Amino acid sequence: MTNRHTAEQLRELLERGADSTNSITDRIAIHVLHRAGLLGKRFLDNHISIETVALGGDHVHLAFIRDWSALAHQDERLSRTERCCLELAACIALSVPHPATTGKVTPATPMKIHVCTQY
């Protein structure tokens, strides 16, 4: 149950969970959720699993989002910005292109630099 935790506590638990699995994509996705102000929202309760894990002889609490795809497609009423941040976080965690890119990533236009050789 995540409703007993503040947004900051959830962020710490999720970051520790991502660290324990060496998942940089989860870590970045959690950062997106945190910066968007989505951690601590009630709709996330069904998607966050808080577990007690034995690490180095100690029992520690870690949190995980096990199904990022389901999180991105949940039907909670969110603003367009919140929905976009949620989808972005899921795409990062799953290492897939965001739907807005339609799977096509175009390279940046090279910048031309003019060098003045006269003084």
C-alpha cells in the first residue's frame, strides 16, 4: 500500500528499487514522474509494489513499477501534460520510442560554423 508514503518517500523507494536491479531506464523514468509531480498521486497505488528485500544481511524496503505499459495506459483522468509525462516515463523505462515520434527519429541538422580569418 503506497498511500502511507509521501511523494518523496516513494521517490526514494523507487530509486533504491531501480538501483537494486541496475536499471538506468527505470531510474530516469522515476525522475520524470517525480519532476512531473505524479509520484504520490492515488492512481499510482495500483502500479507500485513495495517489497521487503534482504540486501547485505539487512531487510530493506524497495519499490518497483513492474508494468510500465499498464501504467501508461491506465484510464485515470489526467491533464494532457500529466498524460504526456506518464507516457514519456513509460517509454523511457521500456526503451521504446514515444508515440509522438511515430517511431521515426530524425537526426539534428548539422550546424554550420563560419570562421573569420581576417583581423
